Amino acid sequence: MGTLSENKRAALLSVLLLVVGCLIWELSIPAQKAAGELTEYELLTGAGQPKAGVPPPSQVLAKAWEQLSNPFYDAGPNDKGIGIQIGYSIYRVLAGYLLAALIAIPLGFLIGMSSVAYKALNPFIQVLRPISPLAWMPLALFVIQDSEASAIFVIFICSIWPMLINTAFGVAGVREDWVNVARTHELGALKTAFTVILPAAAPTIVTGMRISIGIAWLVIVAAEMLVGGTGIGYYVWNEWNNLDLTSVIFSILMIGIVGMLLDSMFGLLQRTVAYTE
Amino acid sequence: MATSFLSIEQLTQRYPDGKGGEFTVFENASFGIEKGEFVCILGHSGCGKSTIMNILAGLAEPTSGVVKMDGRHVSGPSLDRGVVFQNYSLLPWLTALKNVTFGVSARFPGWSKAKVIEHSTAFLAKVGLTGDAIHRKPSQLSGGMRQRVSIARAFANEPKLLLLDEPFGALDALTRGTIQDELIKVWSDTDQTVFMITHDIDEAILLADRILLMTNGPMAQVAESVEITIPRPRVRNDIVEHPNYYAIRNHLVHFLAQRSAELSGQEPTVNQHPKPVRIVMTEEPEGEDPEPAPRLRAVEG
Ligand SMILES: Nc1ncnc2c1ncn2[C@@H]1O[C@H](COP(=O)(O)OP(=O)(O)OP(=O)(O)O)[C@@H](O)[C@H]1O
Ligand SMILES: [Mg+2]
């Protein structure tokens, strides 16, 4: 044991915690009788129906196996594979997110470069930023008249702020020496922006993008619970209405895993643009 | 007065003093630098050396006065004036080589990529950077190596005027010595005009054709222009043997220790030029007396 590297020891400990946690969970749930063992009376009173109790991890695991072995089936509006549901959610998140990036990054550049623009826009940013993205939902539904587009709008509005603020902050904080290097080399404004300011501010900008994607993924679940139809948020809510807690727990796990993957993609991007002074 | 390659005419810089008034860093400073000359400027901290350099670089505007290079007004930064900043100012996300090619491709936009790389690599080699070091980022280089990159970047651009702001300020004495030698080598290869700020008297004597001395601020003046009457090539260990060496050195130390304070704050005359000082130890055969009696002769005019 002493010869293992720190990472390996940590990984072993993680697995151990997982196994112990699942075991405790499994053992703390009273086993349900199989249908064959039920008396006629019990069957008549409906005890054979799956009870809305918390399912043990073994059931969740079985559910996961079942769902993940066929993630893209489509059997009508209320019965789609988990892959399709997650696909819808990711599509909405990316659509809203990319729109936000398209606006936030150039605007952030402007705000970061010009203190007049910063001062002029700051009051708006300060008021709009703390609004819960879901508070926009009724207005969005009314104005846009389309639940799909409204969900995308909500993602847009919640992911724009961290990107905007971080871009402005990163651009404003670019060391004057580096700008002077560009100036003494007679670089034009556009060339300076792309070869000096953008790489200098990139770590801060990408941090903002990473925060934004995290928020967007948090918000999409709630938004889809509201607008319904498709998506992982809707799926959770739908399974809750079906009292299928096994599916609820399974989809919660999936939300976590997808969120983690999205985050680690930006973590990777962050590492590629990072530099040490 | 014959016009110099670089002429600084009645330069004045004032800044708000933070109490509603103004303070004058320097007023009516005038001096010239000839083509191919290596000029150092010495003065106490805060007297305005960096301010002058930023104006020469075109990065800052003086309150009044003009700078002319080759008879043309200097306004704004230009590739004709290369700068080595005090803190290297390398772009930390680029490798050493890319930091140099960054400059070279801006200077020679018509060059092919291969030519830019070849030229940049050659200049890095001139300052002793070869092999895999040139593919490392500044954060993976030592302070001395970073400053070498920064010097290579400036020289590779072959500017008409090279401005160096305390380029060795942050380096230890040994590294300093090696890079000073490299700087001399590159400079004598390229015949560039150099204007360099330094705090180090020995460094200035080793490198410069002429040393400008500034009095203390505020209202600093460029009071003297001391010619370094030691022939080139100069070798660090040998120049101390030269009869003029200690005389010049004593003159500089005396100025900085005493006269820079005494002279400070005096109202400068209009179009004040530094007083030329030429120290030659006469009747002394070269290299015999390492510390001669101060029989110096200051030739004025
Ligand atoms: N932007 C500015 N606003 C106000 N005062 C300034 C500004 N820049 C420089 N100064 C002042 O001008 C004077 C000269 O500064 P400068 O940086 O040129 O000094 P220096 O001779 O280069 O000093 P050092 O040797 O320490 O680098 C200082 O008193 C400084 O406080
Ligand atoms: Mg300075």
C-alpha cells in the first residue's frame, strides 16, 4: 500500500467510499416482497404495486443498464431514451450558450477597453445580473410564444453575465507592458486585439465561460421542468409524476455526469490557454 | 549647434501632484545622440529617466518639447525605435523563439516564415540562446535568459534606435556581466544607436561612448555629458587598468553622491544642454598606474 502513488491511493479510497456508501444504502432499504409471495389479500389492496419508496442502488444500477443499453429509442412523446432526452438538453444549452458567447465576448472586449463603455453599461449589468434566469421565463414565453426558444433564451440570459464580466475584467487587466510591446511593434488595433489582448485575457475569459456553462446546465433542468416536452429536466419531472423513483435517481446521476463532462471540457480548454508570468 | 541623429529639444514633463497643483519632472532638457553612439543615462531613482525613455519610444507625450530622429518629429511608437523594457515584457504565452518572431514578422512583413525563423534564431544565438531553450516559455527560463530573449527581440528588429530601460536591473552580478558582454558583441556587430538607462556606474563605463548625468528631481536636468575616453574593445577586467578609468569613475560617483543633489531644483536656462566633460589623464603611460592621482583635466565647451 505504501508504494502506491498518491493518485492511486486516492482512487482506491474513492472506490471504497462508493462501495461502502452503496452497501449502507442497499441494506437500509427494507426488501420488497416479490409478487409471488404476496397473499391474495395483499394483491387486492394493491400492495403489489411498486411502492413509492426509495429504491436500493441495485435497482438503480439495473435501470441504468437497461436505459444505457438502448439510450436512443423513441416510443412516443412520453417515452424516449435517456440519450435523446440529454441530447435535447445539451442542444438547448449549447444554443443559448453560444448565442451568449457571441454577444458577451465582443461586448466584454469593448467594456474592458473603454472605461466610458464600462461606466455606461455597468448599471444595466448590475441590475440584470442578479435576476434568477427562471424569473424571465413567463416574459419569455409571452414574448417569444415558443417554449423551445424560451428555454434557449433563459440559458442565454443566465450564461451571458459571467462571460461578459470576466471578458471585460480580463481585457481591462492586460498588463500595460504587453500593450506597449504591441504598440512599439506598430500593430494595428485588430492585430493587437487578437495577438496580444486575447491571449493575455484568455484565462480569465475561459474561466467565465466555464462558470457560465455550469450555470447553464443547472438552469436547463429547471427550465425544462417548467416548459415540458423534452429534455432531461422534463424526464426527471415526468418520472416523478410516474412515481418511478428509480428513474428519478438514475436521471439525477446522469445530470451530474453530463455536467461534470461539460465542466471538464472547459477545464481542458482552460489548461490550454493558461500561462504563467 | 549641428543637428544630431537624435535630438531632444527643450523637453518638459509635468505631472499633476495630486494636490491640485503640478510638479515638474524635468524642464527644457536638450541633448543629442549621434548615429551609432552608445549613450547611457545615469541618475537617481525618480529623476525621470524612464519618462525620457518613454517619450523617445513614443509611448508617452511630453508636456512640451520635441524629439527629432533623422530630422523628423517623433510622434507615437514606431518600429524604428526598439525598446527593451525594464521587466523584459515578453509575452508569457509565447515561446522564446515566438517572442522574437513576433517582432520580426511585424518588422519585415514581406518575409517568408522560414526566413523570419532563421533570422530570429540567429539573433537568439547571438545572445547565447540555442537548443531547446528557445522553445520554452518565458516562465520556464531564468531571469537572465528572459532578458536575453528581450534583447534578441529588440536587436533582431534592427531598429534605428534602441532604447534600453535598466535592462540588467533584476539580474545577479555574474549574469549581468555575461549579458553585458553579449550586448557589446551584438551592438558592435550591428552598429546600432543605443540609449540605455542604468543605475550601475561600472556598467555604464563599460558600455557607453558617453554618459549623460541627471540631477535629482523634481526639476531634474541633464547636467553633464561625460565622454568615456577608454578605447574599444573594452574588456571588463582590463578597463580598470586604464588610467582614465578611475578618474572617470570618481567623477561619476562624486556627481551622483553629491553634485546631483546640489544642482537639483535650479531653474534651468532655456535650451539647456549638458556640459560636455572629457576626462583624460595626461602624461600617464597607459596601463601603469591602476589608481592614478586625480590630475584630471576637464575640458569644457
Ligand atoms: N503617470 C505619472 N503620473 C504622475 N507622476 C509620474 C507619472 N509617471 C512618472 N511620474 C513621476 O515622475 C518622476 C520620474 O519618474 P521615472 O519613472 O521617469 O523615474 P526614473 O528616473 O525612471 O526612476 P527609476 O530609476 O526608479 O526607474 C517620479 O517622481 C514619478 O513619481
Ligand atoms: Mg525607471
